[in-house]
Amino acid sequence: MLHILDIVGTAVFAASGALSASRKGMDIIGFCLLAAVTGIGGGTLRDVLLGVQPVSWLMQPGVILLCFGVALVSFFTAHHLESRERVLLWADAVGLAVFCVTGTQHALAAGASPIAAVLMGAVTATFGGIIRDVLCNEKPLILYKEIYVTAAAAGAVVYVTTVPFMPDPRIAEILGLLTAFMARAGGLVASLSLPTYAKRPARPQETGRP
Amino acid sequence: MLHILDIVGTAVFAASGALSASRKGMDIIGFCLLAAVTGIGGGTLRDVLLGVQPVSWLMQPGVILLCFGVALVSFFTAHHLESRERVLLWADAVGLAVFCVTGTQHALAAGASPIAAVLMGAVTATFGGIIRDVLCNEKPLILYKEIYVTAAAAGAVVYVTTVPFMPDPRIAEILGLLTAFMARAGGLVASLSLPTYAKRPARPQETGRP
Amino acid sequence: MLHILDIVGTAVFAASGALSASRKGMDIIGFCLLAAVTGIGGGTLRDVLLGVQPVSWLMQPGVILLCFGVALVSFFTAHHLESRERVLLWADAVGLAVFCVTGTQHALAAGASPIAAVLMGAVTATFGGIIRDVLCNEKPLILYKEIYVTAAAAGAVVYVTTVPFMPDPRIAEILGLLTAFMARAGGLVASLSLPTYAKRPARPQETGRP
């Protein structure tokens, strides 16, 4: 199940990267690069920190082709979306939920302490999005007032604490994944329903300009 | 002594990360993430570049718990500080001084050439703060006019050049540490006493606005 | 030939880093750090992802000394240049062309699939410049409308597809290098001749504000 989850997480993060490229008006190659870096960035950092090298995508062209495929589809369809930002945020939320669980799993499998595994899960889940936002010169999502890192950390904690007691580790995976997704979704829904307040909360001095 | 210095450097960098989280109005988990990433970021990059993997904090929960503890204390006390930015800058200065020496030491121990060890010391000392500032969407400290990288490089050079002649390497450690801290402190004091000029030195075209 | 190309790419990227430091008014140590990080950043990421550790410059002080030398020369001559930004952009273009080929070569030599090698070439070629721009708080070059990542990817694709059919791999190197450089140069020339339109193309919704 880990393998399927990794593929799903990669695909949705790749979509969020392609949508960021779309919002910046990049060309098709820019779409492919952003999709690939966002999709495999978190897992790559995880592999490097765990000492799994060369990183897995180097010998597995399938993962990169998946990202490129997502980029291509996004390139020809993204402008039909009513709100690319909204789709980007939800794709990012799914990727966050998936990667906080798989990042924690990989770290535990490599012998990490539970608390380090939780940190690794949170870092893996957020790193792809951080690169995406840095490359696109956007304010990183972790800085918004909504729950973000907290959702990833909650999913990782739920997985770490429940997996020893489950007959099948997949149940713990689903619990962790749902915890993270629902926490993040709650933050998103609350934020999206209040767009004007959520958009510019911290710069009162700018709104006062003529 | 290396071990104690690493702990001190991690703790003060973690404090600077938590204070950045505080200035951005993050929640307690955001405090913990920022504290951990800032506290262990420099050492992690150093370990990865030296090929020390998996990185040390993966099997040592103590380092992460230290960062989380610092984050917790900061979360409940940071708003009582008169100037969080000032405390952040001084914590960052102590971390800079400690990590430029320990980064240089680790690199020399791994067989690096003296000049590479100095570069590694400077990179280790500044990287945690760079991640912190990127995650918080702040202008990186190394861009300010005050002495910053120069202080880290000076401390590393003093350590590398004095350690072969000392009966006890701890003397060289202290010399390097004091050099870096005093250089950085000089820059800070000079800058803090001239806050308005230090804030916006490089954009004359903006000051002309009404 | 790989070795010579790596040296050339490092030197021109170091020059672009030093020019960025110059535009930010840094001191001589800031010049050296920016030159070194930009010059060896792409190759360092490549080594880490390929599992070549400790990274090569740790035992080869020559590469770092080269960057420092470039930084010194830039420090004393940069202010004589008519347009530091223009020289920076052309140095970056040469480095991009060189590193997309050598990055691809190193990845293939490490057993990467051709498609992963192309991605590695593009990432290696752009990463040094990305760090430079992040450290200098500049909008990353890959975000500009001109061809940038596309040029690096084109050079890598040409190298990967032609090298099996060439009697001497150096011919494929030159073909890839020229492809990347000419694509990037075309984008630069077109952009430099149309500065006003190239600056703010993607935010029509903002220009409509009162």
C-alpha cells in the first residue's frame, strides 16, 4: 500500500506544481520542471536524510514520467479551471496527507526514533510545497494562518501511535492520512469561506496607501 | 566539548527559529517545526555534505526534544519580551559563533582541506538561519549590511589557523568562537544603535515616495 | 573534457554569484560566499542526489580557490562594468549551458535512466542560480518569461539523444552545449531588447485596480 500512496502523493503534488507554473505563465518545460520538483522533492529530501542514495527516481523513470504526464495534462486543461488556486490548494492538501504518513513510515523503517519519524513525516510532507513556493516566489503555504504543518504533524503522530496496536498497518495508514487531510481541509474550508480576511491579514499599513 | 557546543548552538538557533515563528503568529506546531529546522538545519546540511548518513538526529531523539522544549518555552514567554527581533538576533549570533567552529571541526575530522573546512564552517553556521528566513519569507540575515558571513568565516579561519599550535584544541575552539561572536556582536551593536539607517539602506528610490 | 567544462561552468557561475553580491553591496567575504555557493551549488546537489559523498570539493581546495579568485577579481572590477546585470545574465547563460551537459553526463555515468539524466541535467544547471537568487532575495531567473529551464532541458535532451551515435562523445557535448546556450541567448537577446514588456506580463488583474 505504501507504493500506491507514494504514487498518489507524487501525482497530486505534481499537479499542484503544474498549477503553480500555470499561474506564473510558464511554458511546457517549466510545467514539467515544477511538477517534477514538487512531486519528488519531499521524497528526495527524505531519501537523502535517510542515506538512501542514489535517490530512487534516478533508476525509476516511471515516477518522472508520471510527473511529466501530469504536467502535460495540466498544461492543456489548467486554464479551464474556475479557480486554479483552489484546485492547487486541495491537491496540496491530499499530497500533504499522503506524504506525512509515508514519510513517517520510511523513517521508522530506517530505524528512526518515533519523534524523529514524526518530524521526518512533517518535513517530507511540506518540503515539496516549500520548493514549489520558493521557485514561484510565493509566500510559503506554511506561513498562512490556516492549519498546515499542524495537519501533517497530527497525521504523523496518529500513525506512529496507532500502528503498534493495529492488526494491519494499513488501518494506521488510513487513520493518519484521514487525520491529516481532515485537519487541513478544515483549515482550508474555514479560510476559503473568508477569502478577504484570509488574504491580507498581516499588512495593515499597505491597505492604507492611496 | 564539541558535544556541549553543538547542544548550545542547537538550542540558541532553535530559540531564534521559535522567535521567528512568534513574529509570524504561528501556532505551537509551527513553533516546533521552525525551532527544529533552524536548530538542526545547519548540522544536517553538514552531515549530508560529509556523507554522514542517516543524519545524526534520526537516531537521537534528544536533539529534537531539545528543540521542541525550546519552542514550548518560547511559545509561552515570547510575547513578554520587549523586542523579540533583538533577542532573535542575539540568539542567532551565538548560534553562528558556535556552529562556525563545530562545522569546521567536523569537516576537518572528515578529511576536508583547511579551505574547504572554513567554507563548510561558514555554510553550517549560516544555513539554519537561511532556512528560517526563507520559511518565514524574511530577507535573509546575510543580506544586511552588518557583518554576518564575515563573522562566521573569521571564526572558522581563527580556529583552523590556531588549532595546530595549541596544547589543547579547546583553546582554539574558544578563540574561534569569541572571534566570530565579537565580530557579529560589533556589527549588531553598531546596527541596533542606528536602527533607521540600518533598515532601508539599499533602496533610495523608495524613500522618495510620498 | 568533462573536467575542463566543469571548471569553466564553475568559474562563470562563480562570477554570476559575485556580481549578485556586488549588486547587493556585500563585503569581500560575501562575494566569496556567493561565488562559492553559486559555483559549486549545482554540482553539490548532483553529487548528493547521486550518492557521491563526501562531495568532491571537500578534498579539492582548487575548486573553492577558483571561486574565491573569481570573487576577488569581481570585487575590484565589478563597479567598472556598464551593466552588471547584463554580464551576470550572460555568465549565468554560459554556466547553464555547461552544467546541463555535465550534469546529464554524471547522471548517466551513475546509471540513471535517460529521462532522469535529463531532469538531473536541468536541475544541476539551474540550482546554483536558484540558491544565488534566494540568498539575494531576487526573483528566481526561472520565473522570467525568457527561455531558461527550457534551454537547459533542450541541451540535456540533445546530449542524451546524440551521444550514442557519435564516434567521439565530445561532439555530443558540444552539440548539447551549443543548443542550450543558443536557446538561452535567443531568449536573453529578445528580452533585453524589450525590457518594459518582459517585466510585468502576468498580472492583468492587478493593473485593473484603481
